[in-house]
Amino acid sequence: MLGEKRSLSWGIVGIILLATIILISAPPAQAQYWQALPPYNLLWPLWSPALSPVDALTGLATPLITGLTNNTILPVQPGLAWDPARQFPWLLYNIPSILGGGITYFDPYYGMNPWPPAYLLDSITGLPAPITLASGFASLSPTSIGDFGPFVNQGNLSFIGTYPTTTFGTSLAQLLTPAAIWGLPAI
């Protein structure tokens, strides 16, 4: 009887040890931080709860939009779209419908511009010219709030300066702050 208990105990210890070794030696699951959006293959942040809330059924971050064209309507502003060859993502805003709608993007040197940037279009046909993404693009690190936070504030102020609240109705309070984009709690 005592020998059977010892055998059972050693068997359980062996199974636990084997399971531990397998878990430790298995490659870690790679987090997916970005998703490519057609037609330009720009990356949308899955790490942002405001821009990619978690789907209750799947438990996965799901982008608020499925594609990014000049006619896309953003449910929240600003949106972010990133070309990994650029230092910062594009900040995207809805152009007021009274001005024809569409999307505008913030450029720190030229202010607000109609979407898309010229380099994302074929110079002959004017059709989308998707960027080529390197393998592993989905696991590129999220944008740092320390580096990007002031850029968001600058973009929001530029948008309100271009499309004033008194004329077009969008107020600074309706735009996402850097903290909201990164999912930080209010202080």
C-alpha cells in the first residue's frame, strides 16, 4: 500500500515537472499590437482600448474600423494609422460633413491635410498604392505615450484650429486625449 502511494506521488511529481519544462521551453506567445488595414496596409493599434476595444465574445482587441479610405467615418477622433517607415503614426480626424466629409490627417509640418498622403497613391492611376509590410509587423511595439503624447495634443489643437468648435461643432473635449488612447485611468 505504501509503495503504491509513493509510486503515485512520484508519478504526479513527474507529470508536473514535465509540464513545467514544456511551458518554460515553449516559445512565448507573441502579442499582436497592430493590424494592417486595407487598402494601404497601414497599421491600426490593437493596443489602444479606445481604438480597438476588446470584443466580449472573442476576448480579442477589435479595430473600430475595417478599412481606411478617404470616405471612412471614424467613430472616435483622432484615429491612428502607422506606416512603420515613419517615426509617428498619422493622426486621423473626420472632416465636418458641411465641408463634404472625409478624413483629414495631421502633419506636424503642414497641419491638417486631406487623406491619404500623396505617397500612398499611385502617381499615374491615383489608386491606392499599399505599403509593403515586413513579416512580424503585428508584433512591433506599441507607440510610447511619452514620445507620442505631445504629438496627439498638438494634432488635436491643430484640428480645432482648422475646424473651430463655433463653426463646425467638434470641441476639444470630444477628442481623445493621449491618456484615453493608451487606456490610462483618469487621475
